[in-house]
Amino acid sequence: MITSSPSSATAYHGLAVHEVAQILETDPRRGLTGSEVVERLTRFGPNTLPPPKGTGLLMRILRQFHNPLIYVLLAAGTLTAWLGEYVDSAVIFGVVLINATVGFVQESKAETALESLRALVRTHARVVRDGREQTVPSDELVPGDLVLLDAGDKVPADLRLTRLVELRVNESALTGESVPAAKDEAVLSAVLPVADRRNMTYSGTMVTTGSGAGIVVATGAQTELGEIHRLVGEAKTLATPLTQKLAEFSKILTIGILALAAVTFGIGLLRGQDAVEVFTSAVALAVGAIPEGLPAAVTITLAIGVVRMARRRAVIRRLPAVETLGSTTVICSDKTGTLTENQMTVRTVWTPGGRYEVTGSGYAPDGILHDATGASASVDTDAALRWSLLAGAACNDAALTEQDGRWDIVGDPTEGAMVVAAAKAGWGADRVADLLPRLATLPFSSERRYMATLHRDATGQQEGRVVLVKGAVERMLDLCDGQMDADTTVRPLDRATALQSADDLAGRGLRVLATAVRTADLDRFDPDSFGETMLPGSMVLTGLHAMLDPPRAYAGTAVAACHTAGIAVKMITGDHAATATAIAEQVGLFEGREHDQAVVLTGTDLSALPAEELPDAVDRAAVFARVSPEQKLRLVEALQARRHVVAMTGDGINDAPALRQAGIGIAMGESGTEVAKDAADMVLTDDDFATIEAAVEEGRGVFDNLSKFIAWTLPTNIGEGLVILAAIVFGATLPILPTQILWINMTTAVALGLTLAFEPKEAGIMTRPPRDPDQPLITRALIIQVLLVSTLLVIGSWWMFQWELSNGASLPEARTAALNLFVVVEAFYLFSCRSSTRSAWRLGLLSNRWIIVGVIVQAIGQLAITYLPVMNTIFDTAPISGDVWLRILTIAVAASLIVAADKRLRRGRM
């Protein structure tokens, strides 16, 4: 009896079929019996992924309020309600509720990703039980079951193959391999990565061609897919740089506000003032110092960033991710489909008499063939080239299709590339089918490593028959005894030259296939008896097709832009190191460095590295090839250990854990699995690396605008608090009342401050290095600027208040003058905050029209609170004369000139 649950951790690929059958106590031909299935289903459980360990609904709701800034806002709402300002209290509580709702919704992301993983295995499977073929739900599969596979099937569990016919499986979502994997049942080395286990198929992958059968060796959580499910569940969702800095800022703000309010209350009591009056003043100070508009400003600024990114084909799923992009220091990019087209393309055709380059990219049949001089190649004058292209197109089961102007391939990508190459030379599929009707086929297999077809030949004046073959170079050379020249002359095969040419092409990271033809002595080639025994030593080599998945048009430019911006770009792929290195060189990942083991690492290299050496090695490397899902997760963690903010791209099931662990996970919208999209923070609708660079640029702009808002709002809050503190210290009347402070905070934050969210990106935003992740939100320069403006507000408002009182104004009139001074200085200061280095005049007053609109709206509000009787009653204000407004404007202009002089001095020291 099996004593423990079978797992993919066991090296079944290193065991013979009869050994696997013995371990799992099953019959490799008749399968399990019905009673054995029932017993194992009870013992091992269903073939499903376990549900996530969720948190209770109440706890998830309460967790949204666990933030110092939220505590401050709740206190502000409570205090304003206590003061009887129920409208303002409702607004504050509304802000808190909106933020909590957004957080609650976004927290469901991980659970959704895990649910998508579980959905992948909810299929049906064909099995052999009691010697009979049956169809059962895949969740009823058990270890030892014998499963049958056909083209189009989703593999329902991890299987050790027992027999197969031309079986190929698309494992790209699991391994990152861009080409369907050819399978066989041979025993392999026990120490092999998943991508190289040819005798295994894994849960969640797709059969593309052929058929086969295999013994279930792992189900549910014990499969490779289950291991990824575990990694997704264990991966931590890190706080973004913005949320980390806001948390730090909130703690400091909370302590500062409470300390200042306590000092105010204590000083008032020591001066013998009425305790209730002093407490009211302390409350006013706290309300004034709390930036009620900050959460709304953060949310709206991020939302505007989302809209801007969507226009550039980047869809944000989690708001803080917008800003995280701007602080990214490392981008870990998948190769296939992100840096490349994900469309295999023939780049070079070599013939015994020449070499031709192929232009164009992807599956669109647009391009030409030309020789070394740049002259267009002619299939009419080069017979070897003609027959090599015809062999590639006719000895082929792929089809080129077009829909809505988009070209695609039905079938194997490698075969599709050869069809497109022939079409570029004028040999379209219809023309090839007319000239070379197929009579018989010898399909590709992993043993013979070539495909051969027999055709009726209508290319010449007299019809005959022709055999066309394509396949692996070494195997094709074994079949050939001659090679064709441009004039159709057949000479003895120069094997060494052909091999050297193939090696040279492979050294460029190209995949190389050979083509051959036979036109003579075909009388015995009957379609019914066509077989591989007729081919060895009889074929004529016509050429080599060298192909690769080419880089996207703007990938190199985008990588260069990232490097200029101080962002390291690293390629992480399941493909082979040579292919990955070739693409890396073409897009500029090495930045002129000679690639060696320091910058190109394979999964095997990573496994051999001691844990303490991993972060340094990962930081140095630019390319990671043949890596497993767990290694992708370790790579992200290693970079984060070096204090990097990591953006990770991916499209496969295997990418989900790393996508969730990264500072920002980026999934592919066109080719990505639902699992990857659900685990990601951002989805690229065009799968293009250049879109990431554009999103980073937008992210930097978002953080700049948030910083501008904070630089603008803090002086007001601090100034309001200091005005009240000064009044308590000097035993004076409050220049501004709590209700008036709330008016300033809430109206200016919306009408003035939020307009900074619409600021266009500043010039040179992608030529500066990323922000230091350890740099605080409130820098030394910002503190100096805030203290300067706060001091100007305190001095100006206090002088204005005292001047008006000394010149016969009533208390409400003096307070109204001080209130309006605060708002007008804020409005002037708003223009200065548009840039930390450039003046408002150099930026252009109309480059952000929303600021002009905001100032007009705020001005209308100030006129209303000053002159409308109902507002006078609510806020205890009074109308003021024109000469008061003149004094307010004079002080505001003077303050602006001082701020501008300070900016110029700081710019001179930079």
C-alpha cells in the first residue's frame, strides 16, 4: 500500500515506467480498479488545489482602519462632531470610509489569483480503469490512474508518460519555453529542471499535437501547479514605497499633533485660562494641523495616474502601484512576448552557394530576402534557395491566417516562421499547394527528428514527384549525400562547411533547421509505402533556415531609456541561455559589457549559489535563463534584500508567485494567463516592454505631483497650529476659529491642492536616477521650505489680525481678514509648488489650466464666506472693505517673492 501522498518532488522522470507502476501500485496497461480509485480518493483527497486560508470578514474590514493617518482622521472627525460641525465631520468620515472600501476591495487580489489557479484543474479527463476507457471529472483523478491524452487536451495532473505518438505539449505557462516541448518516454537523469523532463507532462499545460498516455504521479497540492499555488500563498504583498512613507509620515504627524495640542493645553492652564476655553483651543490646533485633504489627494492623484497610464496601454489594478512604478530601481522582464514579438521569424537562409538575410518581423509576410550586398534574392536564379524555401513551406503543417489586419499562425511557431519566409519570396500557401500537392507524410518525431513529405511536382514543365524534408541539422546531414548549387548542380555533400555554418548561426542565438530535396529516382516512392527507410543517403541538402523570436521594435529604445533613468533591466526566462543572451545583446541589456558568468546565470547556476552570495550575484547579472518558478521568486527576494524596488513582468502560471512578491507585478494582457493577471498590479494591453518604460515615466510624474501637494498643504496646517499656539502663549484671542480652520483645510485642499494632480510631467523626468527607497517623504529641503512658508503665514496672519483690531475693526472682521490672508497666500504659493526648481513663469501659467479654474473657484468661495449673511452666521465672519483686500494682496505678493528668492538660492546650490 502507498504510505504517503505521491508528489512531483519525487524524481519519477528518473525511473523506468515499470518502476513507477510498481511504486504507485498500478497497471500501466489496465489502470486502477474501481475499488482502488475509491480507496485512494478517500486517502489522498480530490485533485483540486486547496482553498486559501482567509481572514474573517470583520477582521478584514477593521484592518483597513489600522493606519496612524486614519487614526488621526477619525480623531479629527470625532472632534469636529463634538464641536458641532457635523457637515465637516461627515466629510472627514466619508474620506475614511472611501479609503477603507478601496483597501478592502484590493485585498481580495491574492484570493482571486488562488481561485484562478484552482479553476485551471477543473476539467474532464479520459482514463483507463479496469481495462476500460472512461471520462471522469479531473478532480476525481488519483495517483496511479492511467490518463489518455490527445491534441487540445489540458493535462489534468502530473503524469509520467508510458507511451506516446508525436506528442508535443505547450508548457510555456509553466516553464517559459516559447516552443511546444516534444515528449518521449525514455528514462532521464534524476537531476533535471521541469523544462527538460521530456517524459513528464504537468497539470495545467496543453497538448498541441500527437497523443499519449501516462500514469498520474501527483494530484492537487502535490503537483508542480500545486507548488506554485503554495508559493503564491506564501509570497508577501509588500507595502509600496508610497504607503511605507505615508505610514512613517503619519506616525510623525500623529505624535507631533498630540504633543503640540498637549503643550497648548498645558500652557493655557499654567496661565490660568479657563480649562474649557483652553481645551477648545487645543482642539482647534489639532484640527488645523491635520491635513484632512491628504488621503483624498493621494487617491485622486493616483487615479489620474491610472487614467494617463491607460492611455498608454497600461491598466492599473491597484492604485498604489502607480507610484511604485515611479520608484522602481529594477525591472525584471520576461523575454518571450515582452522584449520579443512572440512570433518566431526566419532571419537567415543559408544555401551551399550563398547566404541571404530576411527582413521583416513577426508573422506578417512583409519583407524581402537579400544577399550580403543588399541586392534582392531571386528564387528564379538560385535553385537551392528556391527548393529550400519550398521545402520549408510545403513540408509543413502550419497555416498563416489574417484577421482584422493581424497575422497569426495556426500550428507550430517554428513551422509558421518557415511558411512566412517562403511567402516573403513570393511562395504563398495557395501557390505552394497548387505547385506541390502533397501525396504522403512522414510526421516529425523526437526519435527521427525530421519531417518528410512526398509531393506531385508541378513546378517544372513536366510533372513528376519530389520528396521534401526538414529537420535538425545533424540528422538531415545523415540523410544527404549531396548538396545543391544555385544552378541545380548537385555536388558531393560538404558536411564540415554545413555544420560550421549551422554552428555560426546557432552562436547568434538562432534556432537552425536544415532542408533537403530529392527529385530523381522516385519511381519506388509510392504514397502508400512512403517511409523513412527510403530516405537515408538519398537526399540533397538545399539550405539552412535560422530563426528566432525577434525583439520588439521599440524594446531596445525602451531599455536604453530605462538605463538612462538609472533603472536596471534584467531578463528572466525559461528559455535556453544562448537564445536569451542573443536577445539581450540585441536590446542592449549588457550595456557594452562582455557577457560572462557574472551577467548571465542559469537556473543550475542559481541552485549552486550559497544563500549569502545570491543577492550580490543576482544584482550583477543581467540575464537569467532556464529558471524555475521558485527561483523567480528567490530572484525577486534577493533583489529586495539589496533594497531594490522591483517591477516583475510575467504571463505564465509560473510567474504568479514572483508577480505578487514584487513591488509591482506586471502581467501581459494579450498572452498572459488569468492567474498572472489576477496576481499582478498592472496589466499591459499590448504586452510591450516599451509600455513599461512609459508607465515608469507616468509613475514618476505621479510621485512628483504628490510631493508637490504635500509641500503645498503642510505649511498651511503647521501655520494654523502655530497661530493658535502663539495665541495661547501670549494669552491673546484666537485669530482664527476652529470652524474657519476647517473651511480653509477642506476647501483649499479640493479647489487648490488637487489641481496639482493634473500637473504635466516635468522635462528630464527620465534622465534622473530613481529615488532612494530609504529617502523619507519629508526631506530636509522640504522641511526648510515648509517652515519658511509656515512662518510667513503665522507672521502675516497675526499682523493682519492685530492691525485690523487696532484700527477699529470688529473681532469677526479681523478674523475674516486673517482667514482670507491664509487662503490668498496659499493660492500664490500654489504656483510656486508647481516645480521645485523652475519658476511659475517659465512653466507657463496655462500649462495646467486646472490651477486657474481652482483659483477662480476658491475666490468665489472666499467672497461667499466673507459677504453672504448665512455664511457669516455659520462661520462667524463679517464683510471687509477694499483696503483690507489690498493689504492681504500686498502681504501675499511679499511672501511669494520671499519664497521665489529661496527657490532660486536652493537651485543655485544644487
